[in-house]
Amino acid sequence: MLLLNAGSVVSFDRLVDELWDDPPQTARRQVSNAAAGVRRVIGAAGGRLVTTTHGYRVQIDGETLDSDVFRTLVRDADAAAEAGRLKEAAAALTEALALWRGPLLDGLASSSITTARDAMAEQRLVAVERLARLRLELDDPALVAELVGHVAENPLRESLRATLMRALYRAGRQGDALAVYEEGRRLLAEELGADPGPELRALHERMLRSEPAGELAQPLTAEPVGSFLPYDTPDFTGRAAEVAQLLAFAADGLTILVVEGMGGVGKTALAVHVAHLLLDRYPDGQYFVDLRGHTDDVRPMTADEAVDALLWQTGVPAHQMPADPASRRDRWRERTAGRRVLVLLDNAADSAQVRPLLPGGPGSLVLVTSRRQLLDLPGAVPLPLDVLEPDGAVELFGRIASADRVNAERQATEAVVALCGGLPLAVRIAASRFRRRPKWTMADLADQLRDRRRRDRTFTMEDQSVSGVIALSYRHLNPVRQRLFRLLGLVPGHDFDAYVAAALTGMAPADAEDVLEALLETNLVMQRDSGRYCLHDLVRDCARGMAEQLSPDEVRGARHRLFDHYLGFAEKYCATLTMGYPRFTPEIAHDSPAPAPGSAEEALRGLRAEHRNFVAVVEHAATHGWLTHAWQLPCALVPYFQRIGQRAGVLELADQAVRAARELGDQRGLALAWQTVAFALREQGRSLEVRDVLERSVAICRELDDLPALAGGLRDLGVSLLQAGDLTESALRFEEARQVAQTLGDADNGVNSAINLGIVACQLGMYDRARLLFEQALVHHQRVGSVEGEAITLINIGWLEHNRERDEFAVDPLDRAVRLSRSIGFVRGEVVALSWLSVTYRAQGRLDEATSVAVASREAARSSDLHEPECDAITAVAEADLAAGRLAEAQAGFHEAERVSLEGDLPLALARAREGLAHVAAALGEHDRARNLWEKALPVYHDDAPETGQIRAHLAAPGDRSVLCSRCRTRAGALRPVTQVLAPRKVHA
């Protein structure tokens, strides 16, 4: 390795990778020990082994290496031949070839050594060919016998075969010369499916015409032949945007375009299609080389071999090619300088393979395809190629299978191409199989594709398979990257980041990110957002198949670390959203590698990014025996769900938590899981069920003397009773929760319960007591520096003043709450405060301001995906329109709130939207419709809830304008409402 790279530093990491497939822990030390012996050997030969910061460098003075001597002699021979000194040239080549005493580096094996061995072997063969042509010119009688041996060793080498044919023909053995040609033609057809090249065919034809031997001895100069581009795929479809982009790049004069993407995504098909569209722009030649960067059981083509192929395509016969690789590269650049040529380099392994193949001079275009991101190719413009869009995939399927069958089952075809992941190779194989199964329906094919193992069989046809194409990329990875790729097959979620990779492998996050970036550069992982990675569905299949080869202990260890990471992540990030003691502390054996967030805003971003993954982890844990994680993760996430107003999907998670805790016999887990169920049920208006599960939870917490969980359960029960209108019972629960918090020394949660007691007092008309409790809470939050707690308390003070119909006193605390919420990125607080500010402005008759702040509230809610507060904000906008007499706008707004509440599974928000629509209908004189809408809203509320009395009052007199509520009250005609209705939500602590 060191001698092959003499004069250059070989890094420690490269030496380790070359020496071991699976490096031992002591690899670096073993390399250092071996270096001591190498230093002695090299020193004895007159060289030096230099240790650098990154590795080792062999320093050799003069031409000590026989490979250097060989190249020098070859260059001398070229110079002598050019000057007409044929004997001198032959002598130099004979001396050069004498340096070869057997197979190069025999017995040694590594990727670099194999590549070097192949390159040197090619240089030797070129020298053999050049010497044979010189000896032919010198009429060497021993040449035929030696050439027979060389041709036998290299039967597909056409230039050697041509020289043997000339030598036989010159010796008067025309029949033997023609037999040598026929043998070569047959071998090429059988082994490569190809015909002999133009030089050999032309030589054969001239021999058939019995032309003079002297003329045949002269090198034949072939003219550049036509396009060497592969056949354009007749069913090429889709990719209109990518085709247009590549054509535009070419029109702009860009010279190197790289189409990169995962295996099977259609890189070659796109590049060939575009190349055919550009034929007229590059009239001086269109060349193609498959560089075999990722080809099964075939080593990548060396740059020198690719140069030879390109030179042959430009019309340079093999016997005219310089023996020295550097000279052949110069010849390639010379042949293309000043010409407009198009070069398609398919399936490149890396940038180093491509750089020597670039044409000489401007005006030409190079199209490169690669599974890797070719980051070290100066001037190259990348075009990352993704899977096909659904419509393009369906069209491709129809072109291959049958457009009529696709049109007859369009929806089923869309499902099939979705199961193909939009990957063109998968679509092609599936469509080809479907075309050959006339009795199949599209549903039959879909059934084949839904099961992973059957899907792998379906995506295999003759010598092509999707899994095989993906596995080729995997086999080019080093062991560390292969291990992470296998472990990614264990991830149940939608996407992942470096912390997930670190948890799976036990690596440091920075190292894990480096490995993920390497997988990204090979297009085995994708990146949809900064810092977040994912696997294509079919790549995930491949990773999961490889994960099955891991030992049970390694799988269990990786999953345990992974699930602990998600649980620890939820705990760290939700702690930022929680005031006071948490209800419970999860049991975590492995710390999450993710650091704690610096703010509530950062915590919300992180939790949102992992939301779908949390759901997938809970589902997987619940069905695969990880029951502790299955109940703890949903319970740990409750502060997040509360903050964003998320209800949809939470009940399913909570039910899984209940089942897991029951199966474990974990009473504490069951109590906490029931609290999570209650949270999910509360928004659905199922107050009796909420009360039932919370009472059971509280009973278990009392029995276990679990005070943090008891305090949380009592607060939840108090809120449930408050929403049901049972003010006395709710006050008792809040008071007990406050006492439990005081016992724990948990001042924050004690104050939270006091805020809830203030809400009860306000509902009872005890405004002074409510104000006192709120102000005490405000002092506490200001003293401890809880800006969020201060904002929440100010919102409740504003709500209190609105209830007292002192809206002018509500504006200041609500405005302060908006400013405080914005200062810490507390978007939910900002949205609720703005919605209440809109209500107070409307009540004062300040309708333009009411509309303005309600719109701001709506936009803030949408920017953070807060569905419940968004509904309140949309309703506030519509109520301002209603008060201003803009009935069409109000109706549209209430309909929008209705739609959002239906999509978010928010029954109470839906009821408020329908109340608003009822007000619009009543204002239009459509009393039957108004009555119908109020009747639809009524069952959502508990019998004792204040909303119930308000709706009943309107139902009793739908056209009576003296019946007012907070939705239709303004200063212009304010009468005390029969029953107070609160448009946005109070903020419970």
C-alpha cells in the first residue's frame, strides 16, 4: 500500500480499512507495530518511511521502484519509435517487460491493491502489443510463436489478435490468419454478445481481398464512427422537469452535468434520453462508457481502461495508442480539443474515475451518472434524481403493462405504484410481470407487494432485482457504514436524525452524523429536511432484511437504546413545557444522546419533528413486547399534546398505554395511562368517561401514595368537573391538588391549582376572590421568573374582566400577555391572548381592532399548527364580522372553523362553530336553520355547562334580539347575557 502510493500520505484510516473487513479494537496499534518493520526494510533499500499527523509516507529518491523504471523505459521506447529508431524502441520495451518476473503483488488482496494490480497489468499488455508491432515491422521470425501464446492468454484482446493476423498473413499463412479472426469473432459473440471492432473487421475484409502483405502491415487509421450512445428507451416517460433542467443547463454552456440518485431511480435512462435530444448540438461525436462503478461481480473500470475505450470510439486503433497511460490521456484530450462532443459516463464510482475522462477544451458536454454524490468534481452541476411522481409512475406502468388495463383500474394502479415507492426499476419489473399475467387484477399485484418477502420476489425478474441493485451500493460501504445501515432497518419511524443513529450504534452523535452523511452521499439514505434523514421504502426493506442477519443480542441492545432515546428525548423536551414537578419520571436505562432544548420554542420544534416517530415507536413497542416503553412514552408526551392542543390520534396512543400497563400489572402505569386517556377524551365532550377514568386514576394514586401523579390527576379531574358545570366539586379537587403540591414543596403546581380555583370563583360570580387568586399567582410567577406562567395568569385576568363586562380593563393584561408570549416564543399563549383581545374589542364596539387581532391570532396558530387555538381564532374573526354585519364573511369563517375542527377531531370547537352559524342564520331570518344548528351543538355540552343554558335560551326565542351572549354582545346594544358563553378557551393551569 505504501509503495503503491510512494510520495503520498496514506492515512491510518485507509490502512485499517484496507487491512481488515471488520477492524479489531487494536487495529491502529497493530498498524503502528507493523510500520516499525516496514521502516527497517525501506531504510535498507535507501528509502525512508515518514510518519505524519494523518498517516505514513514512503520517500524514495530516484527510480528505485521497478514500476517507475518500467514507465521510464516505455516512455523512452515511445520517443525512439516516433523518431524512427525501431530497433532502439524494441530494445527498450524488451528491457521494460523483462522487469516482470511473475504476477504483480501475488497473494495480497485489498480493493486498492486489486485496482493497482489491474492497472499495471493493463500497462504491461499495452507494452506487449507495442513491442509486437515493432517486431512485425522488423520482420522478427520468432514473433508468431510468441503472439500465439499472448492471444491464448488474452483471447478478447483485439489489438493482439490483429497483430497475430498480420504476422501470419505476412508469413504467407492467409488461411491461418482468417481462422484467427473467426475464432475471435466467435469468442466475442459467445462471451460478450458483440461483434469485432472496426479495425479487426477492416483487416479481415482486406485479407479476404488478398491485398499485398506490405500494405496490411501499415497501421490502419479508422475515422471516427457514429454515435456510441445506447438505444433510447422507447417507453421513457415522466421526468419532464428534469429533462428541461438538463437541456437548459446544456444551453447555458455548462460542461459537466452529474445525475445522481439511488440505484434503480432511472439515472441512465434519463441521461441517455437527454443525450439523444442533444445530438444535433454536438455533431463531432457522442461517446458512451459504462464505468461499472456499481455492477454486480464486476470491478469498476479503471480510468485508463475508460480512456482506451473513448480513444477507440474516436477512431484510434489499439496499436496506435501510446503505451504510457499519461500519454493516452493526453491523446484523448488532443482528440477532443476544439471539437463539440458529448460524453456520457455512466455508473461512475467516484470523482477520481471521472476526472481523467473530461474532454480537452470548451464546447463539449459531459453527462455523468452515479449513485454517489461526486463532491470532488470541479465545475460539475449536480442534478439529484428522486423517485417518480405518482402520475408519472402510473403512466410508466401503463406504457409497459397496458394503458387499457391501467385506465380500467386507475385507483388500484395508483396503489400499486405507491407500493413500488415510485422507483422506476420497481415499476418496470412490476409492470412487466403484470403484463405477463393476463388473469391478474391490479388487486392481485397489490397483494403481492404488501408483504415484504413476497414483494422482494415480485421485484425480481431474470437478472434484475430491486434488492440486488440496492445491495450493490451496500457492498461498497466500509464496515462501520454497513453496520449503521443494517441497524437503520430497526427504526420503526418515518425518519431519523443523528441522535437516533447514535443511539442505535452507541457512537457519539458527531460520528453518527458523519456516517449518515456518507450514506447520504451514496444515496442509500435521503434527506427531506436539514438534519433529518429517511429511507426509501424499498431501501428500508433491504435494511430490514439485513437487520435480520444481526444476532438477537445486538438487535435487542440496539432497540433498547433506541426506545430509551425516544423516551429520554420526550422527557427532556417536555420538561421545558412543564411548570412544577412532572407527574412521573420515566425509567430509562440509556440516556438519550440528544441535549436538552434551550427554550420552549426549540422544544416544540423538536417534539413536532419526532411526532410521527413517537406514534410508530409506541405501536411497535406495544406489539413487540416493549411494554414499559409502550405506556411511558404516551404519558411522557402529555405536556406536548396539551401545549399544541393535539387530540387526534392521542386516544389510540393512550389506549395502548393502558393495555401495556395492564399486561405488565403496573398499577402506577395504569393510573398515568388513564390520565392520558382522560386528556384525549375531554375535547370529545365525553365528560362522564373522563370523570370515570380520572376517578380510577386518582384512587390508584392515593393507594400508592404517588403524590406527583395524584396532584396531576386531581387537577385534571377538577378541570373536567369545571367544564361540566359542577363548580363545587371542581373547587374541592383543585383545593386538594393545591394541598398535595404544598406537601411536595411544589410551589409552581400549587399556584397552578390556585389559578384554577380563581376560574371557579369567577364562574360563581366571586370576582374579587378570583382577582386575588390571579394576582397572587402573578406575583409568584414574576418572582420565580416564569414568563410563561405570567402570561397565562394575565390571560385569565383579562378573561375575568371580560366576564365582569369591564372590557376596558381586560385590554391591558391581555396585551401584556401577547407581548410576553412573543418574547419567549410561547405561540399558544400568544394565540389565546389575541383571541380574547378580539372578544374584548368586539364587546367594546371596536370592531376593526377586533378583526385585526383575531386575524393575527389565526395566522400565528396556523404557523405553529395549533388546531384548537386556530379554531378559536377563526371563530373570533367570524364573530367580529358578525358584529359588523358582514354576514357572508362571518358565515364563511364559521364554516372554516367547522372544517378545521372536523379535521382535528375537536367536537367542542365544532359545537362553537355551529353556534356561530346559528347566529348568522338567525340574523338572516332563517330561524329553522338556526334552530337546527343550535340543536346540533347542544348535545356536545354537559347539562350543567354554561353553554347549555345559553343555547337553550336562544332556542326558546331564536328571533329575539334581546337574548345576547358573548358571541353577539357589543357595546352598541349590550344587555347582560342570560348565561355567559366564553368564545375562546380559558387557560387552565
